[in-house]
Amino acid sequence: MACDAAETQKHVKIAARKARLRSTGLALETISGFAFERRKAVRHTECVLQAGSRGAPNCTFLQAEESAILTVSERIKAARTYENLTGAQIYEHAIRRKEAVIGYDGQLVVETGQHTGRSPNDKFFVREPSSEGHIDWGKSNRPIDAAKFDALFERVAAYLSEREVFSLDCYVGADERYRLPVRVLTEYAWHSLFARNLFIVPEVPAADFKPEFTVVDAALFQAQPSRDGTNSPTFILVNFARRMILIGGTRYAGEIKKSVFTLMNYLMPLRDVLPMHCSANVGKHGDVAIFFGLSGTGKTTLSADSARPLVGDDEHGWSADGIFNFEGGCYAKVIKLSQKAEPEIWDATHRYGTVLENVTYDPISRRLNLDSQEKTENTRSAYPIEFIPNVVPGSKAGHPRTIIMLTADAFGVLPPISKLSGEQAMYHFLSGYTAKVAGTERGITEPTATFSTCFGAPFMVHHPTVYAKLLGDRIAKHQVNCWLVNTGWSGGAYGVGQRMSIAHTRAMVNAALNGRLLAASFTREPFFGLEIPDAVPDVPPEVLNPRNAWADTAAYDAAAKRLAGLFAQNFEPFENQSSDGLRAVAIKP
């Protein structure tokens, strides 16, 4: 890159003061519009990175002579590597290797063993100069030393050198402008089919494919915490300098999906794109809606609408051009899945090509028992998005007209639907509130408030206010209508009240989506500052105000005050970094 010598030297000195490069030498490459450090044999390389809004970064660097390096794939010399297999070929390997059985309808049915969900306490980020200033270090984003990573990777590479490895070249991001090429290397054959179902895979593999990140999943390799600096034998390590994710000690395939989502949550804000843990659909007039919500709030159910084609069910980006799906598939929770209530997900779960995790089945007939929690409550179905008949071609759409933020309030005090201002939407986005009830997790015996920032705290890499500001800017610019929808309890807390009727919830969501609610009159309730519509078509009026649904209004008031106090306590870490407008709408105890 040509540049003025004096200006270059100036930037080199600034960078040198910030961090000295490692003794082996580091060079910088552009990855999806950003520069990341890459290990090379060089004499000297320095760079100052300034993220551009949409295009390439403003990056000045002085680069000396360098020698060729080995890619991750070249470093891992497996006993045999199978590259870009078709679904049918993967089936054959999975059966040959006794990794899976074939279900009654042709599904690939697998068990993940000890780990039937993610291991959030086992995720670490390598602390290195190019990314450490961007990462919000804390409980979800813990550091690990680069030398520890390097040593562990060498042991994983040696381990895989004696085994078969399955390699898949794929993409993340339906919008080509922000698409990330990723190579996924797995010890298990069925993990390769999982990645094939969840990510974007071209019909014909590109001959010149160059991955910008590589996922290495050695499912059966276990770390030694005292030696490797990990929390347990399980590890999910993200290294932005080496453009690699290293996974081991777990067979749960969701770690592959969510670690790649974590990559996008880091990369996209640097390009002025908001990454979102949400589902999205589009109405017949091109009106786009997005649905934020944690597990159990109805995000997947409410966004699956025969009248509104699906953009995606879980992970999206919102750029200057509109929204786009990060993925090429769906990863649906299927415990107690109902054919009547969710026919599209049911059909996708009962066909060849789908991967089913920890689902109970009859050993003779291979018919599924989706009601069984014998192995876990977190049973999953992974399938390509084209298995859903009603989808948006290309998985891209315009700017949202409506945002629905979902919560399942087990205390029974939040309104079933309320209108949010832009600042209130940012506040509830930062809060990410829902509640767990007895039986959903071990040790939960009564309703428990849960706050997951940005409706996806474990996957957010930057400070939460970075994402909230991106959301607030888009809401204001595109005049988006925002609503808080409670799919939880009414008439009392869990155990006393009743779960919101799905028919009433759908009627309220439909009224919000088609614009009929915008003309309604509203009443402001005193505890959370929420605007409650006085009437909604096809919904009994006594349902709308939660206080009126309680037999004991004094008990309601006490419960509402308690929940308001929990909101206020949760907001305290964000208060100093929030705008005056955001602090003004914050819920007070």
C-alpha cells in the first residue's frame, strides 16, 4: 500500500506506544473490511486501525519482507481429510463411524453426551493487540494468553493428525457486502452436516475459496486446565489474531453456530452493522418485522406466520441497506413440538437431511418422541432454511417497520402488549428481561428474573451500549414502531395466574404489525412507564391491563414494585455510559 513515509512513521510510533508486537512478528490483513493481526515471519509490521463506516478500513502500515506461512488447514495434517462432502456422503460416514442413527423419516439422529447445551464458562478470547481494546472484558468475555492458545492448538493439531477430519467451506451472511468466508474442520462427520445445514453453502464449492476464519472442532479432545489455562476440559477459544476458533471437549454442535455468531457480533459493529439475536419476517406489503426474545418467549413461534415469509429465525444483521440473515438454516428447539401449533417446524424436523440432537426415539421403529425429556429439555433440530416453505428468497429484506421485544414475565405484572418510545426500546434492549420458572433449570423452584443484555449477552463482544446505540440510531432514522410483548403470565405469578393465551398474543402482534394499534388510545401504567392500549381487536379488554387481571390488586402492586427494583438494579452498570434520554426512561424502584 503506497503511503507518505512521514505519515507512516508517525502512525508506526503511535502503534508502538500502544502495544509492542510479538517477537515472532505480526502482519495485518483485511478481513471483511477490517484489519486483523496474522502471524508471519517478518522483520517489522505496525498498523493503526480506524474502522470505516461501510467499506475498507482506514489503515496505514509499513510492511517488511515476509515469507510464506501455513494456513490452519495446512497446519492440521489429518490422517485423512474429507472436503466439502454432500449431505448423502456425510450420512454414510456418520453411520460407518457409528456417530448416529437414521430416524423413521430419514433424519440423522445424534446424541451429544454430557454436554446437551452450551458451556458459557468455557469460552475465552485470546488477549492480543488488534482486538483487546474493542472487547468488553468480563464474565462473558474472559481472556486467555496467546501462548496458551498456541500450545493448545499444537496439541489439537497433533491429535487430529491421527484421525479423520471433515472440512466444509461455507459463508456467514446473506448480504455479499458483509459475507464472511469460513472453513469448518470437525472431528465428527455429523458436525459437518450440522454446519452445512446452518451456514450458507454454495451448490458448487469455489475453487479459489479463501477462508477468513477457521473453526477447528476436536469434539473428543480434552484440555488440561492446569496446563492450558482453561476452566475445564471443555474449551471454546476465539483468536482474532490467528483468525481461528478452537473448540474441544464437547460434542454439542451449537458451540459451532454460536461461536461464529460471536465472530459476527465482533466484526459487524466495526462496519456500522447491528448484529441481532432475533427472528425476522416480511408482510405482503414489504413491511419488515424483527422479534427479539430469549428462549421460551415465543420468538420462533410468533415469527413463523403463513402470511409473512421468514427472513431467518435467529441471527441477523441490520446495515444501511436493510436486514439480512447471517445463517442458511434453522436450529429449532423441539421439546413438545406440536404439529398443529408449529406445522412448518414439524415438517422440517420430519425429513431427510435434518440433524436431530438428543431426541428420544423408538429403537425399533425409529419414530420420534418429541415430548420426552429423557436426555435433555434442550432437544434440537438443525435444518436448511429451504426446508421451510414460506421464506424470503435470498434471506434479505428492507428496513424494519416494527420491532417486537418479547418477554415471558413469570411474575405476571407486565402488560401483554405496550408501546415503546425509541429510548424505551433501547432500555429494554439493554435489559433483555425474561423470567425462568420452576422446572426449566436445575435448582429453579420459583419465578426467577433473568436479564440477558441485547437478548444475547453470552455472544456480545463489544460493550452493550455499542449495540444499543446502533439500534437507537436505526429506530430514529427509520421511524420504527416498537412494542414490548409479554407472553408470560396474567392474573398472578406462575403457579397462581394463567399463561397468556397464544391466540390473544397473536391477535395483539398482528394488530401491531398491520398498524391498527397505532391509532389506538393508550393509558400509561405507573410502575414501568409503559403505554397500554385501551383496546385491541379480538382481545378481551380486561386482559390488557395486568393489574385488572389480579384478584388482589395490593399483591399486584407489591409484585410490580419488586420487579421494577430488579430492572433498576440491572441498569446500574449501564447508567454512566447512557444518554440523558435513556436515563430518563429507565425504570425506577
